[in-house]
Amino acid sequence: MIYSLRCWYSIIQSFINSVHVLMPITYDIKTDFLYKKGKAEGKAEGIEEGMERKSRIVVARGYEKGLSLEEIAELADMPVEWVIAVIREIETEK
């Protein structure tokens, strides 16, 4: 029995369709390693940005109250150089 190429294609296609219906592929993305890694990295990045934003608020408020650079750096838990850079940004925004 010799089948044409078109006939073989039709047979294979019908087989694939029947297998597809009988065996659906389900995948829970939340269990994927890369998904979990990306989520953890995003969470850590968000926490870091939030902490920096809070430190900037502390610097701005300390600067407005006339605290010394060392006092502001201690309150913000950042180096004095960083405090100076933030104060310069505040000054240029005014």
C-alpha cells in the first residue's frame, strides 16, 4: 500500500489532533524556577528602592530642620557623601 505525501500528512495531522485533545498540557508557572527567581529579584529590588526613597525623605527633613550632615547620615544610615549628593539634588530642584 503506497500512500501519497498528502495522505501521510492527513494521517499524522489527525493523530496529533486526537493526542492534543486527550493529553492537554498544563503548566503551573508559579512553580517554575525562573519565575520564582524573577519574582524574588523584583521583590528585593522593590524593597531596596523603598528604603532609598525613605532615606531621601529623612535627608530632606533633616536638612530642613538644620541638622548637621553627620547627624543626617546617621539617621538615614547612609554615608555622608551620599547625603551631600541628595542635598545637592534637593537644592537644584528648588
